[in-house]
Amino acid sequence: MQSYQAETCHTIREIKQQPELWRKAIEQLSAKKEEIERFLRNIETKHKHARVIFTGAGTSAFVGETIYPYIRDAIRKRGWESECVSTTNLTATPYYYLDKEIPTIIVSFARSGNSPESIAAVENSEKIVNDFYEITITCNKDGALAQRVRNTQQQLVLVLPEEANDKSLAMTSSYSTMMISALYLFHNNKEVFERETTATAEAGKNMLALSSKSIEKLMKNDFSRLVYLGSGVFEGLSRESALKLLELSAGKVATLYDTTLGFRHGPKSYINKDTNIIVYLSNNPYTRKYDVDMLKELYAYKDRGPIVVLTGIEDQDLVNYCDDVVTLHSDLEDIQLAFAYIIFAQLLAYEKSLQIGLSPDNPSPTGAINRVVQGVTIYPYVGEK
């Protein structure tokens, strides 16, 4: 594979640092374990029921979309319901999502914490909801979200290690580190989670070593379209994967994402000879049956590009239904596999950016997109519908 000033390129460094950064983040958060539990117990004591809204914009929103299917059970055990609503929706249409009578916990994911919508979302929530609590998971201690000051019983700010504050335009380690931090935050047995993080990090390290051959093969096929497919937690992961390639290729590669079952309902018409297909295979035996059925169907297509499968557990039959397989030889839960799978997508996007002739750190030299979104006007919300 190619190398773009590897010694100075932020993007590749930020991709490769992730396994060790996950360990560091959890070690740092474990030192705040009592503070975290005290904050959550206080809300439980005050309110029999509450809403948890995971929010962010772009990649930060996809953190919540990825973890939500897995984490909702842990949250429900506290008597709370959870959902994902982007800050872009909370800002533009707060009346659809916020109810003044329902105690609400906004969990904000933010790399910089300076995006106008991120700030407006929590400010609107504070105005509208009677019992409003906010948890900020951010990579920037100096950002506007981290610097907001409220009563400590109403606000919890978790600042991640400085390395998570990606310098490159596209978020890589910031995405995965915020994700693992949120899982830790709501896990019902944090000591167990701390031990599980070691296995998650090892899977990530394995993916760094295993992915190169498959990505090299894909680079030989000068594709212009790509689709990511996955079920459950892999739907949100597929969305983030598709965005990474779209960002790092400056829109020159058209991307799509869907669930394995949902792809049949129209989106499958996206496939042509220039379309590469990446399938995130579930380790859950029930879900895996649907994934494999989709593989068999796609493999029968003649007018398509290569199909690459990422899987945790080994399955010799997979070679009959795809063009390449990356096997982690791991029986981890899907949410843990997600951390290794995203590394593959990030590396693929990085290599495609190089192939096109772009700088992965700044693939949008025209300023079409920016590290912190520009050009947003925030209007005062006065409660109208």
C-alpha cells in the first residue's frame, strides 16, 4: 500500500493508535468511576423514568447510532429509555424530540465541542425540559461543550485523552474512543468492561495486521462506488464507514450503507460493475444466517465488483460466497468486533484517498467540508411549533 508522508500524516497515525488509545481512555475513565456512578444514581433516585438521547453531528452522531442497539438494555435496567437524535435535528426541530415534562439526559458526543449545532442542542434542551441533565463526552477540554458550567448534579463532563482529539479532517480515533467511553459509562459492571477492553484492543491490533492484503486487492480494482452492509450495531458502523470513504475521497467515490436485510428493499439497485461490497458479518448465529443469505444472493450477481467479508469467527464456507475474507478468529460480541471492523474501513478510505491523489489529512482543499462545520446560523428558539 501507498504511504503519504507517514511520519507527518495525522490520519494514518490516528488510525493506528486506536487499540492503545482505547485502553488509555478506559484507564482514565476508571479513575472517575465513583463520580460517574454517583451522577447516574442521583438521576435514578430523583426520577423513576427518564429519557437518554444520544446526540452529535456527522460522525459524532454515528457513535450513538452504532452503540444504541447494544446499550439500550443496560440503560433500560436503570428504568430509562434511550434513543438517537442528531444535534442537527435537535437544533432545527426541537419540538419533535423534547418534552418539558419528561426528565431527559442528553449524551453529547463531540470531537471539538465547538460545532454550532452541538451547543444549540443542549441550550435548547435546557430551555425546554424541566428536568434536564447533560453528559458530554468530548475530545477537547477547551471546547464550548466542555466549558459549559452547570450544577454537578445536572452535568457530567468526560474529557478523553488528548490523542483522541484527531488533527485530521476526518474523525477516526475520536469516533472509536468516544464509542468505547460511552459503553463504559453505561455498563453495569465496569470492572468486567475494563477486562473486556483488552480483548477489544487485541482485535483492533489484529485488524491492523490482517487488513493490508485485502485492501491492496481492492485498490487494484479502481472502484468508484462502494456499499457497506451490516445488521444491529453494524448498521451505524456501516453508516460511519461509508462517510469515511466519502470524506477522504472528496466525494469521488459514491457510497451507500444499509442493513443486510434492508438492502433488498430497493437499495440493491445501486450495484453495478464498479461497486465494491463490504459486509460486516455478525458473530451472533441467528443474525449471521441473514447475513450469509445476503452474501449468497450478492455473489450470484454478475454485474458487480468484489465482495469482501469481515468476520470474527472462522467459516470455511464463506469463500464460496465472496471474493475475499478477513477473519479475526475471535468469538467477541458484535459491539466489540465493531472496533476492529471500523479500522478496516478507515484504512480503506485512507488508501483510496491516496490513490485519487488527495491528502488524507485535508481531502477537501476547496473548503467544501471543514474540521469544525462552518456557515451555520443559529436562531433563538422561542417555543413556536
